[in-house]
Amino acid sequence: MSKLVQPHGGGALKPLLLAGAALKAELARAQKLPRLRVSSREKGDLIMLGIGGFSPLDGFMTHADWKGVCDGYRMASGLFWPIPITLSADKAAGAGIKAGGELALIDPDSDEILATMKVTEKYAIDKAHECMSVFRTTDEAHPGVKMVMAQGEVNLAGPVKVLSDGGFKEKYGALFMTPAETRAKFESMGWSKVAAFQTRNPMHRSHEYLAKVAIETCDGVLVHSLLGALKPGDIPADVRTAAISALVDKYFVKNTVVQAGYPLDMRYAGPREALLHALFRQNYGCSHQIVGRDHAGVGSYYGPFDAHHIFEQIPKGSLETQALKIDWTFWCFACGGMASARTCPHDEKDRLNVSGTKLRKWLSEGEPVPAEFSRPEVLAILREYYAGLEAHEKVEVKLAGHSAR
């Protein structure tokens, strides 16, 4: 019997991705169905439904589910869920879709059929209400708000049959692991207490410190990289994972880290997204979710530790996976190492605050990076990436100059 945490909802994983003869038959049937092209965010949600990352959901949420999740973290069934998982269509497309009908859901960037869906309900939502509930703002400068406001006017609910992994396995290979695969990996290593480390950035010294603190009390850490869409300026997944591999190989004890990726886009929902991360990491087999400063945040929309506090505000027993809360971390010159506000008694002048935003700025502008900020093996990979970007930009400028003549 597994010693890992149970999947969310207390049952088994519920992957919706078909295989073998069932997949072949459904793909043939899907060719004859009306088509709806999904957004990038909806594609990520579909793939998570397919691989069991969103267990025990069987599809996109109803109006009652949407309202319950926005207002009280509960679907109509009573299942805890922190962020609506919904599918939308514009008014013109929605007019031709009937409740009781079926759809083929199409990749946003190709004509591949990702899934079929039985439409059980059509409904409209108050987008501003969702934004205030999930993002705590209606400011369209917030990327998550902008995404919701850009959705179609009609929401569609119903169960799905997933027919593709969206190309993630082909693109990322062994890095793209399903919840069943991470669970099998943890069990093969004898792990039962596993902390998840969420990242959309390469790991600098602060991230390394967080992971090592977790390893002190857990069997190991799942470094779980986002493979979906990011905001402009973020570092691509292949560069990020290469940098993480270099760090793990050189600075971590062997067999204390598993690196994997998951297919979602960032929502930048701060505290609510921290809860979603903990929920689907429970499906991946993690007993703990590392939550540091400004988890899944953007700009100044959330307080630095709002994602800590929200775990105490949700109904008790909502999640089996618990938050491993770690204070603000930094390099302290007086301490001579990484520390946090809970362990370092020294003044701000002695501290080098470490952030991915600051690192990206230094690298993109070709400025020197302090050794206390990031490991040299990581910096070498990132400098090569930014040098390539700069060379590409120079070529584009040169070509633009020629075409203007």
C-alpha cells in the first residue's frame, strides 16, 4: 500500500486521456463533431484533466461550480477547489452550441483535436466578480485579469474525453511526467514525505536554500517547472530546466531531487494559485508545497506572505498537502550565507535580496551578477541564452534597416 498522500478528493487518480482502441474510435468520431478552438490556458487545463493532474474533475465546471469556487472554494458537490476551471466561447460560436450536444476541442495553435466534450450547460458569468474573487483586482494590467476579461461571453460545462497530451511529451520528453509517473518514481526511491517546489524561473541561491530546507525534513523535493505559457520576459522552459539540472547535479545530494514539468499556463493568482498548486501537487504525490515570498504573484497585487495566510483561511481538511511556509530569504554578508528573516538578526544593509526579476534584469542588460546571487554553472547557461537573444535582436534590427531602404 502506498505511503504517499492520497489524490485529492480521497480516491484514486482520474486521468481522462484515452488510449489504444478507445482513443482511435473517439478520434474517428470527433472528426464529425462541431469544432471549438480553445485558448492556451484552456489547453493546459485540458491536458491536466487528461493526465489526472486535476483529479477528480471530469471536465469543465458548471455555473453552480463556478459560483461556489469563487465565493467559498467549494464546487456544487462540496469538493474543495480554489480557482474555476472553465471553458468559454464567443457569442457567435456559443449561439450554435446546444446543451446536450457534443464538441471537438481544437488546439489553439494547430488543427489537432485535443478532446471531445458533452455540453451539459451554457451560462454567462460576471467576469469582474471572478477577477475580484480569484485575483483580488479588476485591473486589466494584471495578466490573469486580462486573460479572464478576454474570454468569450458564453461558458460551457460538461465532461471531456482527452485525446492528446498537446505535444508536451514530444517536446519535453522525460521532463513531462504525469501524476502516476511521479508517484511511481517517489515510491521506487522509498519516499513518502515529498515537498513540491514551484518554479517558473531558473533556481537562484534563494530557491536552492528553500529546497534544501525542505530536504532537511522531507525525503526529497519535486522541482516542478511550469511548461505552459509565461508572460513576456520570462525565461523559456528548456533554458530554465537546463539551469536547474546543472544546479542539482553540482549542489544537491544524489537522489534528493526529482525534476519534472507540468502543462499549465500561469494565472498569476497569488494566494489562490498557491492553493491550486498544493491541490494538484497532492495528485502528483507531494505531502508538502513550499510557499515562499509572493508565491505565484505579479506586480504588487498581493502582500509578500498572503499565500502563507490563505492556508489558514480555507476550511479545515480541504487539502491533505500542507504548506511548508518559509520566510523572506536572502544572502547575509554578516552571517556569511543564506538566511531568512526568522534566522538572521542583521540589518538590511548586510543583506542581498535575491529575486528572479532582479536576475533577469542584470542578465538582459549584461550587468555583473554577484556570486552570492546565483551559482556560476547556472549563470553560464543563462548568459548563453541572453547572448543569443541579443544576437537575434541585432539581426532583426539589421534586416529591418534593409527592408526600410
